[in-house]
Amino acid sequence: MNIITFLLLLGATLMIAANSLAILWFGPMLLPIFYFGAPYVPTPLPTLEIMLRLADISPADVVVDLGSGDGRAVIAAAKLGVRARGYEIHPGLVKLANSRIKMAKLETIAHVTRQSMWHADVHDATVVFLYQIPYTMNRLGEKLKAELPPGARIVSNAFTIPGWTPEKQEGNVNLYQTKNGN
């Protein structure tokens, strides 16, 4: 085998290996799209601060993040002393989020579960964080209206819930509240 053939084979092998690794990591990032959710895009920290402020979290709250990604909203809420849980379908992000929760020593009050947001248990949530995309928002609005208790607050980054009127807005963040009798 001459050097050119060897280098071509080596290059092809490295490309295949790199592509395989990319598929293993990025492939699951497309899962939310197949489950009618949004791809992973982390909420910028300044936006998360606005979301927390609008949510006006108190010690009695239970916070749920639908499509929790790397767990940053779950962790931020738990740092305020409330129970917080996230639902995320990407297995790598679930592991990352839970390791970040453990590093922050918040595992007694915070957790991220690998599960579709469509099957998430929100019946006890008093605050729900969303960073989804437009085609999910109408269906999410229906789910939240049917399952959340009256007075629950929904804080949505970037996208509105069709047919709902925000109680407050700051920048691209909207705060909604469920009504009595939904």
C-alpha cells in the first residue's frame, strides 16, 4: 500500500468515525421534532432571569420545565428553594441536567426525567416554564388548561400561546395564568 492510499483510507476512516459520533449526539437532538416538540436551544441566562422574575416564585411553588434541556431553569428554580422538575426527551441532555443538579447539591428538590412533555405530569405544578416553537404552543395550551390547577403560572420564552392573553410581558417573555374553572 502506498502512502497516498494509506492517507485516503485514514481520512475516510476518521470521517466515518467523526460522522458516527456526530450522529450519536445530534441524532437524538432531532427527537423532539418527531414528538412534536422543539429542538434544544438553551435559554439565555438574562432571559431566564426575566422568566424567574415574572414567575414570582414563592416557597410553596412547584416548578415544571417542559423541554428542560440542560436543566438550567430547573436548577435556577431549585436554588430559590422550591421543588423543581424537568421533562426532556434527549437522553444526553437528561444526564447532563441531572449531573448539574447533583453538582449543585439540589438532587433532593430537583430532577429531570427522560420523558416527552406530552406525557409530563403537571397536575401539581404552580409554575410551568416553556421555550417551545409555534407549532407546539396551541396543543401545549390545551394540555396546560386541562391539567394545571387554577392560578398556575405559565412563563413562555419567545412564543405565545394562541388564544391566551398574557398577564404580563417583558421583552419576549410572556406570563400567563390559568383561570378558575379553566
